[in-house]
Amino acid sequence: MHLPAFSVLTPLPGADYYEEVKDNLITQNYDYFDLLHCVLQPRLPLKEFYEEFYNLYRNSDSLLNRIYLLKKYSIGEIIKALRMSNRIRNAYKVQDYI
């Protein structure tokens, strides 16, 4: 059984790519360098970007896989995953540096 995993491009300090783009960062707050928040300005407006990011998760999973997960995991684990999904969908709301 495969589970989808996506992340936001996040140049991490010490990496070559970070050195290339550090002047274009929209924040220096390392709390946002979590592979979930944009630290570089996306081409889309933030709200639209995060809606599309959320849709990647929502649309990449089959109904059969979801039924399997319901059988395999506890209600607490499923609620935790749903909260993470909601966090992804609304990540733009906490980006106070934009």
C-alpha cells in the first residue's frame, strides 16, 4: 500500500541551493523551513498555492486505499492525519511574513 507524500520546495541552510536563492527568501524565520510553508514566493498567490497543494493529497489517494487505512489505523491516528491535512490546506493563514 502506497501513501502519497509531497513537500514544498524549501532551500535549507548549508545546501548549495540555499546559497543560490537566499536573497529571494521571503522569510528568515526558520520555524517556516518545515517543508510545508513557502519560504520562496510561489508563482500562484499563497491561498491558491496551498489549495492546490492540498488537492495533491486529496486527489492522489484512491477510495480503496482510504478503506484500507480505516481498517489499519486507529481513530486517533486518522484524526491526527485529518488535522495534518487541514493544516496543509490552511498553511497560508499563518504566514504572517507575507
